[in-house]
Amino acid sequence: MSSNYIINLFKIFFLFFVFSCGTVENLSEINDEDLNQTKYEKIDKISLNSSFNFNNEFYKNKFTINNYQKSYKNNSPLKVYILDNKIFAFNSNLELLKFDLNNGDLIETILVDINDTSPLLIPTNFIQYKDKFIIGFKSGLIILVDRNGKIIWLNKTNKILNTNIKLYEDTLIVIYEDSIESINPNNGLTNWSEVYNDMPIYQAKGGAMVNFANLIYFILPNNKIGSIDMLFGEKHSSNFDDLDIQSSINNTNDKIHLFENYLFYLDEGEYLYTFDILTDEFILYKNKIFSSNHSSVFVNNALITKNENFIQAINIINGNIFWKIEIHKSFKKAKILDAKILNNKLNLFFDNGIIVEILNDNILNIKELKVKNINQIYFQKNILLTSHLNGKTTIF
């Protein structure tokens, strides 16, 4: 059974679901006469579909833990994980830390005994897997440890690992500077690996991936793009491979996003591509967005961009602008880190601790977390966590 056969089956199922149920988000407004036109042509609002409900009082109580124990500088921020009323972290000294979830007190420090003297033994990934943790290092080493710091398995390459490892069901997908690899998280063995040769860029950062059905679409740090069938571990050919991106030694401004059956690619923070996976066609190709963006983030069917004058929301299906809002002084120079749909409203999270709540084109509320220099924002079990440049994490 081939990769394309599975995708074709998915297409049939997807179309049957759309036309029989009529409940797929944002497709209910499309009539029969619109089927040969660009989908979402009539949609003029950001999709606010989300099952995430959050208490608006979350930002009032907080404490901070020193989870990395040094400044991140140019290193990737590491998440912490909540498990059995404890907070687990991994620091720059190769130690597994346990904190009390109630007050942030340090309970235990465990040195993970890694027999590796590489100067690149710098942690770039810390991921919870069941009741254990997967740790990736810039040197290319990946290990699985239990909650007592015991190494269960290790997987080693000689390639730079600067990109976030993704866990898809029971498979680890790892992006190195010129390759993509699948690892079995239960034993650490490599399932498959594909190399995309180009001029090596050893200090490059960037790289991203999303998955649709059995496919992974990605960009590597060396600017190579493509897709892989996870079931067969083979390259998947599509028109997405023909995307003509801007060459760069650092593609951290490049983003990949998936919404329903649409794949979106933002190149150099300036050029937007919209690709329909089911029809294997580009709807938008190298569509120039506002060129002086200070920061941007995808959320559902929108790209939110910001400069020092205004925030705008772009319809990533057709390239039109949903709305534009003038900048408030409280976040004039701040960068957007993330966007979440909370309580059916768009919430923008900035690196200076400001949260802007928006409905349609109106700012409803501006909240202040009273923390700054944030480099990552995420949620766990209805708890908001902010990682900071100084290597600490605040728990709300």
C-alpha cells in the first residue's frame, strides 16, 4: 500500500465528512457554486474554535523556579513538566530537578550520568514521555531517563540538534541540520532517516514541522523542505517540494502551520505560501505581507503580525486582512510570542508579560503578568508557564 493511496483514502473521507455533516469549522458558509472557487473566500473572521477554557484569574498568583540555572543566551528554552504534584526540569548542569508544585521549593537534584565529553553537550530538548523524559542535546545525543535520572536508552549521531523534537503518537521525529529521523521512544532505535544534502550550516538555527494524517511536512535548518510518510519512512512527493524559498543562514523567522487541510509557510517573515494538501496545489504563492514585521505568529486561519505601529490579522487562506489595530503603548516595543484562543477570544502573549485579549477588531482587555524577558509561553493542565532569558520559569 503506497503513501499516495493512504492520502487518497483520507481525501475521500474528508470530502465525505464535509458534505454529509456540514459541520467542519468555517465550511458551513460555502455553497455549491463556490466549490470551484478558492475556499474560505467568504470567511471574514478569525476562527475561534477551541475547546480550551481558562480561568481569567490565572495571572494573579505565581512563583518562579530556577530550572536551567544559567542564562539561555542563544540556547533553546527548555520546558518543565508537571507530574504527580511535582515539577520536573532539566538544567544546564545535566541534572534532573524536582520542585514542589504548591510553592516551587526544590525537592531533589539528580545528576544524570552521561558519559560524553562533547563541548556541544548542551540540552536543547526536554520532553515528557509517559512517566519518563526524553532529553536531546546539541551534540546530537538523545536519551530517555526515568524520574530518578536513570538512563533507559540513548541514540547518538554526529549531527547538530537545534530544533524541537516532536512526539507524534508513539514516534519521535527529530530534525538535524540536514536530515529528518524517526526514533522509537520505547527503545531508542532509529526507524528511518532521510538526508537532504546541501551546503552545511552548522551554526544555523531554525527548522520546523507539522503533520497531516500520515505525512510530516518540514523545513530543515539548511533550508531544504519536503515531506515524509511516517508509515513507510519514505519521501512523499508533492508540489510543496517546488516551493522556492529565500536562502538564509538562519531560518528562525520561517514558520510552518497547519489548519484543517491547508499547509502554510512563512518565509523570512515576509512571504506567505498557502498549500492545499488535498488538491496538491498552492492557493497563495510568495504572497508578500507587510515587510517591516517586528514579530508574527499563526493561530488557526490567521497570521498575526506586529510592528511598532499596529497589529494586523491576515487571512492565510486568501491573503486578505481581517483587521488592523493601532498599538497600545504597553506593548509598542514588545514581540508577540504566542496566540491562544481562550474563552472564545483571541489572546496575544508578548515577551514583556502583556496579554492582549481581542474579539474581532476590538481590544477587550489588557492584562499584565508582571514578568519580563519571556522567551517561551505554554500551558500544562490549565497552568500557565513562562520561560525567561535568565533560565528561570514562572508558574501561574
